[in-house]
Amino acid sequence: MSSAPHGQVRLLNSTDPELLQQRVNDFLEQLPENAAVITLTHAVAPAGAHTVYSVVIHYKLLDTSDW
């Protein structure tokens, strides 16, 4: 993961809300300790016969060298 000045965004989606929850949990667990989640946005959208559940995670890697 690189450090971008305004942070980074990760989009996760699934047609199964429980699978999406697991994907979000897995992603958050693998973030380094110096990562801060700025926003987490959830959306639901119809897609034909299915429903798509999505989460956008905006996070930033902080410079902890001054801490």
C-alpha cells in the first residue's frame, strides 16, 4: 500500500450481505497500524434479479515518524 496525500479508496461489493461483511472485516484487519479509516459508505442497488451491496472505504496511511 502506498501513501497518497488524500488517502486511498477501496470498493468492495457482493450480492450476499454476509460475504460483503466478511470482505470488509478482512480488508480492515489487513490495514497497517498507521492506517486511519476516514469514511465508510454503504450502498444497496438492484441489479436485475439480484441486489448488490457495496461498501466504499476511504482510508489514509498516516506518517507516524513524528509520534
